[in-house]
Amino acid sequence: MSDILSPEDGEKAHGESVDLRQTALDHAWAWWKYHADQRIALVRFYIISLGGIAAGVGFLLQQKERFLAAILSLFGAFLSFCFLRLDTRTSDLVKIGEEALAYEHKQLVSATNNEAMNLCTIADNTRKYWPYSYGQIIATVLSVIIAIFILMAVVSLRVSPWLSSRDFP
């Protein structure tokens, strides 16, 4: 038995290596795409839920059902917090895919001598002003919405000292 590979064995090993690299790239891309799509679907569902809750709070306030409006407002704040946590988790899963893609990009740069193919690293190095990333923007918006829902709960119960009964229907 010889430790030297024949040319046919070398081609077979190279072919398997190329297939394995392609499989790794396909897997990393599929992971990233699945979780990125899931994140977008989550945001869409949240926007629909937010609209329904906000409409419900408005309707309850028109009907002078302040206690129910306060409860629904607190539920909106809780739901927003849950979406914020879900987005953080989904963001972490997207970043795992980005790390795998970054490794594959580095392999591509090495094989082609084309630094422009180092896409993940280039994207990470282009950060500008806060909030810049999807995660930062979503967290900021959700935090403001949580604060608004809590304020609406307080206003609904008229606990607010700066509003008199004649200022609010």
C-alpha cells in the first residue's frame, strides 16, 4: 500500500473537497436566509398585532372603558417586550449564519485573491451612526412603543397629575 495518491485519487479528493465546500456554503446561506426571513415575518406579524392593539385601545377610550384600555395598553407593552426578545434571539441566529458565511467568504478571498468577496467583514466595518443596524433600530422603535403603551395605560386610568378630567374625553 502506498501513501502516494494517484492523479485520479487526487482529482477525486479535490472534487470531494469542492463538493464539501459548496455544501458548507449552501448550508450557511440556507441558515442565514431562513432566520433572516423569519425575522422579517416576525416584524410583519408584530406590525399587524400593534395596529390591532392600538385600534382596540383607541376604541375602548372612545367608549370610555378606561380600565379595559389600560389593560389592553399593558398587554401591548408586554407583547412589544416579547417581540423585542424574539427579535434579539432571531438576530443572534442570523449572526451565527453570518459568521459561517464570513468564513466561507474568507476562503473565497483566499482562492480568488479578491478582497471584495469578503462581504461579511466589509459589511461589519461600514457601521456609521447609532442606530445603524436592524437590531438597533428595531430595539429603539420597540422601546418607544413600550413606553407609549405604558403611558397610555397611565393616562387611561387618569393617574396622570398633569391631565385634568376636562382635558381628556
